[in-house]
Amino acid sequence: MNIIKPSLEEKEKAIEYTLSKGLSKPKNLWDIFYMMYRSLGLRYLFLDTTEPIIISVAFMIGFVLLCSSSLKQYINVVLFATAPVFFVFAVLLTEIAERINLLYELKMTFKYTIQQITAFRVVCFSLIGTVLCTLISLFAPFPGDYDIVRALSLSLCALFLCSSLSIFIMRYFNWKWRHFAPILVWMTICLLPICISAKWWESFLSRVPVAITISVAVVAFVLFLKEIKRLVNIQKREVGYYVGS
């Protein structure tokens, strides 16, 4: 009995077809966030975060108004130190609000991991921080001859440096209060140079070309998204705490 055997090319096509039907493609970061949004909704994702967000916005606006009016000779220092303020305090105060919530232990037993919820919130906080940096660069009471492009690029550079380093620390150092990482990074890269020599730090920031600050901001933003993706894709067996629906 003659049996017609499939050719090598036909076998390969059959294998590819079977794999394409049997294996689901890995979801990208935005697909995961969209599914979280569809499953939980913004009301749950940002439950108990209204006050932390309002306080963080007030901190940032108050900081820039106070410092820009009294420290006009250190305008670049003020911008660099102000840009991450909303992000830093939003992440920290949101975590504190979560931990004092009576339902926190119950939330730990649900579908989405703490890392995934944190990643979603952090991305949103960074976007809000970007909008605030833009508004401050456009409307803050800086000297009339100050370059708006320099102001915006310097602000975004500080924001994304702080956010990317914070997420890196939060991902690799798994201590209980790792959400203090943003404020530690902010104090190190923004406030420590001021404590050492505000005059030197202002001189250095004023001489950095705008092209470099833009480049650093873009690179830091890309690294930030990569760290967020790694945080979201942590295997659930490696994670002790869950939250969601």
C-alpha cells in the first residue's frame, strides 16, 4: 500500500499552523494595562489615592512658586529639584494610604499583583508629572529671558531619571517599604548636589546643552518603560502579594 507522505515544506507549514493556533502571543505592556483597566476600572485602580494626588500636586506647585520667587539666581536648580516632586510624593503617599486601608490584607488575595497595580499607577503618575512639568515650564514666574525649551527639557530629564531609577530599585530590592525608593532617589540626585554646592550645581546645569538634557530624558524614559515592563512580567510564583478582582 502506497502512502503519500507530506514533504518537508508541508510538515513545516503544518507545525507553524499548529503553533500559531496553540500558542498565544505574549501581551505587551499596553495590552496588560488595558486589561487591568477593563477589569478593574480607574475608580478601583486609584481608590484611596485622591488625597495623595491632591497633596502631591499642591507640594509641587507650592515648591516651585516658593523657590522660583526667592531663589531666582538658582532657577535651573529649582527646576531640576521640582520636576520629580509630584511623582515622588504621589507614589509614597499612595502606598501609605494603601497600607493603612483596612481592606489591604484582603486585596492581597486577589488576581493582580501589587507590582502590576503599582506599575499602572506609576505610569499614570509619570504622565501627570509630565503635564505638570510642561505647565510649570510655560507659566511659572521665571525670569522673562529664560529659555522655555531648556526649562522643559531639564524638568523632564529630572523626572524620568528619578522615575526610572526608582522603579529599578523597587524591582530589585524587595523590602517592605520599597516605595520609599522615589524619595531616596530624589534626595540623592536632586537635593544632595544642592547641599554640597548650590552655586556649582546651578552653574553646571546652566551650561549643559539642551540637546543633552533632551537625549538623557528620552533615554531615561525608555529605560523607565523597560523597568515597568519587567515589573509587570514578574512571575506570580515569585510574588507574595496580590491585588485586584
